Amino acid sequence: MPDPAKLKALQEDKAFHYQQDLKPDLSAWERFWQRVGRYLNNVTAARSFNVFWKYFLYAFALGVTVFVVLKLLQVDLVGLFGRKAVPVALAYDTYRENIHEIDFAALIEEAEAQGDYRRAIRLHYLQTLKRLTDQGFIHWKPGKTNRSYVTEIRDHALRQSFAHVTGLFEYVWYGGSALDEAHFQTVRASFLTFTHTLRATA
């Protein structure tokens, strides 16, 4: 029989006191998320899920590579994958005009008589470039961008006015839409106003 004193000492020793922690009951919300967590663990552990992500990453890397290559080749992605505006046939080469060799009065009259208002606005813009060049506000050169001419003008008011007619021209010429007579007269009036401003600045 064990020694009563020794038995009592063992009973009082805290090292031999064992107890089980009871977890509190989970709420319905916690049980829901516990189930969701178990489901997601089962899905991500499945082989089919790993295969899916493997091929997804391959497809993503391929897509990025194709995008970069097309950008480097300067391919028009909008025109490639979407509807592109049908270009309007132009009656003359727009990239080889020499503004110092054009008879603006005759050509503008001809374009207006034919109802070719887009071409008439183009000629008004080129005539404006010639006037700015003749008065020393810009240095005309084939291949220069319209915005380059805008930034060359140092007079603030004149630059703003020229930027306005430049925007009108670009909208008419590069917009690709037909220009009716009423809108043409409005745009033409803006060019005439700029001409008056330019004469006053000289």
C-alpha cells in the first residue's frame, strides 16, 4: 500500500494536475466561414486546381509577351481588334505640300465650290501656317507636327488662338467624318478671326 504522506504530496503537486481546455461553441457565422475555409483548402489541394493555375500562368505570360512584341512593332491594337473608321479618300497628297508654292485663293475657292469642305479647311490651315511663317512666328518645315508649331509661338494670346484653330483643323481632318456646309462656315469663321488677330499682332 502506498505511503499516505507520499500520495498526498503527489496529489498536491501541480505538475500532475491535468485539465482539458474546452473550446466555446462557434456561432453560425463562424461555422459558415469554417466550412468555406475547408472547401477552399480541398479545392486548392486538388490536382485539377493546380493544373488550372499552371496553364493560366502560361497563358498570361504568353499574352504579355505578344502585347510587348506588338507594341515594339508599333501595331495598331485598336485597329487590329476593333472596328476601324473607314478612311475618306483624299484627292491629293497631303504630306508633300509646299506652302510656298500653293495658290491658296484658287484652291480654296475650288474646294468650296465642289463641296469638299474638309479639303477647304486643310487649305485654310496650310495658309495659316504660311502667314505665321511669313511673319516670323514659326519656322515651317515638312514633317513637323502641328503641336510643334503651337509651342513655337511666344505670344501667349496668339498661341492660344492658333491652338484653337489647330484643334478645329485636327478634328475636321483626322476625325474622318463628313463636314456639312453649316459646320464648315463655323470653322472657316474661326480661321478668319485668327487671320485678323494675326494681322493685328504684326
